[in-house]
Amino acid sequence: MTDTTANSRSIDYPVIVLVGPTAIGKTALSLQLVKRFACEIISMDSMQIYRYMDIGTAKPGRDEQMMVPHHLIDIVDPDDHYDAARFVSDCLKTMHEIAGRGRTILLTGGTGFYLKALTEGLCAALPSDEKINNQLKQRLAEEGRGVLHRELCRIDPVTGARVHINDTQRLIRGLEIYQVSGKTWSELIEEQNATGRQSIVFNNMIQVALTCERAELYRDINRRSEIMLDSGLVEEVEKLRSMGYAPQLPSMQALGYRHVNNLLSGLWDRQTMLEHMARDTRRYAKRQLTWFGGNRSLHWFDRKDQDEIADYIGKCIQI
């Protein structure tokens, strides 16, 4: 019996997962899978959730979105907070709705942590205190990122190493957790991992990952960076700033947006911006491949083998 309850801990309806690093070609394959398996697409991308941020997030175009329903795209403003917990809640609700229409779910994107949260479960909520959070935001404005980041590294070296100095949202969160609980963020995560966490069992899910020669991927990333700029990424960021979205926002410090903000703030010229943008995107792709490499549920294919991938999915999943 197929389970279509959004809050169920066991789900039987078909779910296809397609992941891979940025610029690998997930969108092209997604459209092929949509035709073969009657899919609707759920985006698993931590940046495509934002409205007004289209070019730098490589969001599906109007024609692609008209071809097939896309979900969890353009659902929050650039200054809204969105995390893995919200993604899991939104994703499960959307899955239930798609299954209720008799369609197949195609979950695709490059945010590996979202997939991990969905399939392995989330830790319990970490401690928070609005007053302390506001005090830290005031300190950030008065003392600057460097002071708070050094403090976090001293208190919690593990978290300090993984939180970039520009990621002010997580920087403040790390200090807030420590001030509220007396324990570091990394200590609490370790404790929660040791006690285990509930996860949803997907009984009819197939997970596929795309790869290709690293040099080939890097060439595509370099080309995509140039295309984004030619397509109006600078103008997109200018518009965001004119709408009141500050360069310091986490969304505005993401790949591409951070680089254009540095250009608009007079820190870089256009060529320096392009070089840093392409370099940092290559590094991000490398981190994505490392993350996905730790997922034993993934079945890896060369991105050119699209027919083979579709055939494999057809054999493995019950639709």
C-alpha cells in the first residue's frame, strides 16, 4: 500500500534523486527524465529558493518551467532565513502533493546537505535566544566580522574552521549557541549524532549522481561564469542592491553575488571578479564532489550516458 502521508516515517511512492556538481548538466538530463517518467521537479538548491536571484543561481528558464512544474523555486525573499529544516518540511509537503496527482517526484540539485537532511533526518533544534542574537548582531555592526570570527575560532575551533568569515548568519549562530548553552555548536552536533536521529525511510527511491572529467567540468564552469556575466549578472545584483538587499546578506555573499558585490563596491575590476568567480566556483564543485562521494546510496554515471541512466532508473524504481 502506497503511503502518501506527508508526516509519515516511511514513504513508498517513487522518488528519483539526481545530483552532481554545479555546471555538470543536471537540467538537461532532468528534462529527459521528466518525459520518460512523468515527473514534476523539486529543486534541491539552497540558492534557487530566492526570488529575484535568477542568473547567478542558474535557475531554470521560463521555457523550462513551462515544460514541467518546478517546486521550491522563488519561495522566499533574499533577506529571509531558510535552512535545512524548512527544506525538509517544504519538500515532504510537496512530495505528498505530487504523489497525490499520480506523478513521479524528481528531486534534483547540488545542495548535498539538503539531501542528507531529508534521507537521514535532522538533529534536534539547537538552543537560541533572541536577545543574545540581537546583541551579537549589534556587536557585528560595531566591531566587525573579524573580531567575532576570531572569537568563534577560539571558543569552537571546529565550527570556526567551517564557517567562512563572510557567513555572518552562521557566525552569529555559533556564538549564540555557546552563550545560551555553555556548549559549542560542534559539541552539540557530536552529542546529537551519538544519540541518533529519526529519519524517513524511502522505500522506492533511486539516487543518481553525474560526473565527468574534472578538466572538462572546470572548462564548463569557466564558460558558465562568462555567460552569467554576459547575461546580466552585474545588472541583477545592482537591482537587488537598489531594492534594499544589502551586500552583507548571506544570500548576497553566495557564489557570483559576492564577487559582483566586490566589483560594485570598488574592490575588484571586472577581470579580477571573473577570475575569482570562476576559481571559487571550481572549488565549490570540488567540495560538492567530495560531499556526494561520501553518499553510499548514490549510483554514479558519466553525464554523457543519459540513455543508460534513464534505463537504469527504469529498472530500479517502481512507477
